[in-house]
Amino acid sequence: MAFSVAGAAVLIAVLGVLLPAGLPADRPLSPVAGVALVVALVAAGQLARLRFRLGRGFVSVSWGEAAFIIGFVVAPPGYLPAATLVGAFAAWALLSWWDSHRNLAEMTHLAASQSLGAAGATLVTTLVSGDAAVLSPRMSAALVAGALTYLLVTFGLATLTLTLHRDAPARQILVRASYAKVPMFVGNVAVGLGAVHALVGRPLWLLAFAPGLWLLQRTYRFHLRAEEERRMWEAFSAATATLPGGTEAEVVRAGLGAALEVFGARRVEIEVRDQDGERGYAQDGPGQDNAIAGLPGPAITRSMAVAGETVGELTVWLAEPTLPAPRDEAAISAFGDVLAGALHDAATRARVAELEEQSTRDLTQDRLTGLLNRTTLLAQGDRLLRSFDRRRSVALLLLDINDFREVNGTLGHRHGDELLREVADRLSELARDGELVARTGDDEFALLIPVVAGLTDSGARALSPLPMALRRARELVEHLIRPMEVSGVRLAVEVAVGVAATPAGRADLGELVRRASLALHQAKRQQVSVSVFDASQDAVTTDGLALLAELQDALATDDQIMLNLQPAVDLVTAAPTGVEALVRWKHPRRGQLSPNEFIPAVEHSAELHTAFTARVLDLALSAAGSWHAAGVDVPVSVNVSARSLLDPGFPAQVAEALRRHRAPASYLVLEITESVAVSEERIVDEVLAELRDHGIQLSLDDFGTGYSSLAIVTRAPVDEIKIDRSFVDHMIESTAAEAVVRGAVELGARLGVRVVAEGVETTEQRAALIALKCPTAQGYHFCKPMPADRIVGALTQLAEAALDNIRPLRADDAV
């Protein structure tokens, strides 16, 4: 379009110059002077132009109508298009040189548009005026008509240009152009007609035009700026009110469009900053044509923040400022504040939505592995079971990683988590359609198999689905034990799997999990990879649960937990050297129970273990007090469990028991096993050291059965070594057993600690031990374990008999 307008203007200007250049006699200037004046007036009118924004484009309001009216009177009509073209181009060239903003194509287009306006106005004025005199009413009417034609042509071309470039709708352009131009058009016509009358009648009156023109120019500028500011704030209000309360992308998209609309910008950039980094967005004004629009204008950048927290940055490239720079900057800052609030709200909504999604996901999924969690497995599994035919066989495989604590302890929890994710991935790979995979515990996983195909016999009778379930379990084991790389470390893990299978109508999923858990515990106890639930495990577990409740009842009474006491004696004289306390439970329903039948249950309950230990210590110290009162000065030995040595509060518990019974520490010997004493747990060393600091003696029980018997006596100094009865039983016929006993006796002598041989039952064993210079023994050969009410008499008898004892006792001489 630009080239068409320019071509048409040049053609008309050339044709106009070819017309006769004469002027009527009543014209005040010669043709040459008149043309020169027209060029000067057109240039001056354009230099004094005022601009207002229409959408993303600008429309100039100049003194063009006044210049035309004066030019039609002083210059040949045919020369007006050419003079207007030259004057306008010169003015725009000067403006472009001044602010380096307009390019050649744009200047040509603007000058050509005004030249066409002048051509149309000349034609209309000529047709209306005819041969009328300059100062006649007809000529005045013709000049007004020509000025109106000039306005319509120039604004028509501007409207068409802006519409084609999509800077603003045509209706908006016409309404706003009329509002801005009509007052100036009236002033232009008045100034033009006044100047004509002054030129023809009283030229000196032209001197009075200078201050009047200056006042009019100031009035027009104020009018346009006020209108522009009103328009901008209206657009600002409308744009900010429509910023959506949606996502960041929606807010940014709306913000870009609103900024382009409000500020008439050539380009808008928005940079969003948050904890996830920086993201940039940009949008150019629609229909930008550099051949017309020229280079971008000034850029204003403002930081966007909410409550001191930076949200991002807004940059607006203005096509050309129409307001003073501070007002543009203030408006852009205000827009940035509104946009920052919208972006902050969008980020908050996104975060809330993310948290809600995470919360929902956490309710159904395990956060670390992404698998179903235990609650969801139970819920979905129950729904599946209820939807199946009651006779359909289902199976649950419950899997646990062996020694997972060692992985965490060796590599760290972060690498342990990576191992769990790898296991989860492998389980997911093995799962088939319709099967559910879940993480049900720290290192425990479950696979629910909704359809287990059972084998059939020759009569097509369905057999147990367990073989197929076991096959799947072994597949899991084989797949999971393959080496994997965790944080650059190549390692392999071992797993245990518990299998439970049942028809869908016989159990809910919670019951199935319970059965599989029992099978898993059995697999770990038996140190096998796969174990299957059987009904007998139920009975054991039920008894175990009942046993815990019954133990609590037993501790609440005074007559169920009791001690059997067995003396240790000097091998030569049979004088008592100590007493071992052996705990028994006089069960009201099942009779007397040995420690092996109830101690495991005690070990699995922290509160029960503490109360039970306190009861045993009280019984042992009470018994020791009775024989010390009778004059027998020997200590009582109490077996200590692994759980006690892992309890930092155990030494204080022992000290409190001694205080309650007003007994010195020498009354008590605590027996520990090798496997506990050589534990790598640092807390064991600390507990043993604190016990020794209290003056309590330590005895190493079952010596010789552990894997580091020699190391223990240096790592945890003890006061007594008890040789396990398995060596005493075979020392007569086994040279190896005899060598172990000899080594233990010699080691005790060198270390200066007591040595006690356990399980002595015959005279031959006693004689052999005496020959090996073993000082002390314990066993049925000397005295069987007996209740506390008989122990004082037995100890007194042994002590008195020892004074006259000068020969070895025969087996039938045992007490």
C-alpha cells in the first residue's frame, strides 16, 4: 500500500505542475513566492504536529488544513500537491534526522498521504469557488470544503494503514481521530481564513498570529495529552481487571497482550523468576512492518516484586512516547505491580494444586518408589477380591530385603533409598496386567496376583494354586538377586518371600497379608528365600500373642515368675563359690515353663522386657540376701539378654535394684554370652564399661561356642569364664573337647579370672577337671537347681561338709 500511495502522489504532483501556473489579479503573492510559502507552511505545520496513539500505532495532528487554505490563495492550484509533497517530506526528513526514528519508506508514505490530501482538497475547492474573489463568502466556503476534504483524505489513508497493520479497529480509529482532530480542525480553518484575510487586506495583522498560534498549540497539546492519559488509564483498568486467575502461562499471555494494548508498545518481554529458575516470554505488536513502523522506540524495564520477593521483570518497548517519560514509567511500574500480583497468585495456586496433588498421591502411593502404599493395596485389593468369583484363587507375595540395615549403615540412607527404587522398578517390570505392586514397609514389598492358575489332574479337577504362586515367587527372587549398580557401587541383595494363596471368597486382603507375613517371618527364621503359609503358623502366632498378655498378668502377681537356683562349687572341696539364678514361669494353665518357651516373647517387647528384668533382679538379690544372712558369702549370677546390653539405661536399672535391696555390687554377677559381647554395636561396650564402673562382676557364659572366644576376653574384660557343657560332656572321649577345656582353664589362670565348668554330672568328669586344674564346676553331680526356699539349707550343708571333705565325691553322693 505504501508504494501505491507514493506512486499516486508523485503522479498527481507531476500532472499538477504541468497545469498553467497563473494566478488571478487579487492574489497577494507571485506564483513562485506563493509556492515557496506553501512549501514552508507545510513543513512548519508538520514540524509543529501533535501525535496521539491509536491502538499500537500513532496518528499525527498537524496544521495541514491551515497550510492548505493559505496555499490555495497564494500559489497556483496545480502546484499545491507538489509543494505539499516537498514540504512534508522535508519536514519528516528533518524529524527523522533529529530523533533517528523514521525510515525512507515511512517518510515517503507520510508525505505522499498529505500530498494526496492536498490534491483532493484543491480539486474540491476549485470546483466550489469557481471565479469567486478571494475575500468573497463563496471562496471562504470553498476553502472550508477543501480543508474538510484534506482532513477526510489524510485521515482515511491513516485509518486504512492502521487497519491493515492491525494496530487498531477502524471504528476505534475513526471515533478517537474525530475526538482529537475536530477541535484542531476548527482552529486550523479559523487560522487559515484569518491569515488569508490578513494577507489580502492588512498584512501587518500577521504579526498578531504568533502568540495566538503558540497558545493554540499549547491548548491542543494539553487536550491530546489529557485524552491520551485518560485513554491509557481506562485501558489499564480494563486490562488489569481481565488478568486471569489461571496458570502462569495464562497470566503471562494476558499480560503481554494487555501491555501491548495499554502502552501501544512495539514489543513486550516478561521474565518470570521463582525457585524453579527463570523463564522468558515475549510478544511483538501485531502487524509490525519495519518498512512503515521503523525501528523500535525507547525501552522501559521494571522489576516486579510482591512483598519484597522478586517475581520477575517487565520490559516494554514504546513505539514513541506520547506522555512525558515519568508518566510512562509510572504507568509501566503500576502495570508491573498488578502483573506481579497476578503471577504471584498464579504461582501460589500452582503450588497449592501441586501440594494437593502430592497429598492425594501420598494417600495412594509411596512417595519414594511411586508404588501403591499399604493402605491403597488393602483398599484396591479388597475391591478386586469382592469383584471376583469366590472360587477364583488369588495369591499374595510378601517380599523383604535381607540385611537392608547393613546397606543403610554402609552406604548411607540416600543410597539405601536408591536401592529401594531399583527393587521397586524390577518388581514393576515383573508385574503382569491386573497385578498390584506395593511398598508395604521400610524394605517390604507386596505383589498381589489376582489370578493364579492352578494345575489340574487327569480328571480336570483343580489342584492347589500354590505351585504357580511359588513359581512366581522364585522368579522374583531370581530377578532381584541379579547384581545392580547403586551410586556407582555394584552390589547384590538377597530377599525372602512369604507366599499365601486362597480362594477369593475365603479371606479379605488384610487376612492374606497377615498370612503372607507369617510365611515371610518363617522364611527369614529358616534362612530360605521362599516360604509358604500353613495353618500351623497360625497356632504358633496366636499362642505368642496370648503369651504376651499372660506374661503381663504374671508380672502383676507374686507367685508365677520364680527362680531355680543352682550352686557352683569348688571341685576339690565342693564348697559353694556362687549361685546361678535360673528363671522359670509357673504358668497357671500350662504348668512350669522353661526360659526357651517365653524369653523370646519377652525380648520382642521393650516395656515387658524392662519389667521382667527388674523382677528377675529383685528375686535374685532377695535370695542372695537370705544366704548372706545365713553366713554364706557367695554372689548370685543372673543371665543378661542382648536387649539389656543394647539399653543405655540398663546399668542404672541394675544400680537401682542393688539400692532397693541394700546389697553391695559384689553380691551380683551378670552372665553375658559371647555373641552379644562381641557385637559391633558401640552401645554394648559403653553398657559393659558402666556396669564394671559400678563394681558389678561379669561372667562370660557358654565360653568356647562363639566365633571369637579369645578376642572377647581382651575386648570386654570379665571376672569369670564358664566353659560350655558341650565340651565337658565329651572331654573324656574326645581329645579335641579335652583340649578346649584345658585351654580355657589355662587362659583363665593366665588372665586371673575364675573358671567354671558347666554341666558336670559324673565323678569321672569331676576327676578329669581336677586333673586339668579347673577350680570350679556346676552341675547335677553337685546339686540340682532348686527353689529359693531350699537354697539356703543346701548352701549351708555344702559349706559345712567342705570343712571335712578330704576325698572326691561319688555320683551317688550328690546333694
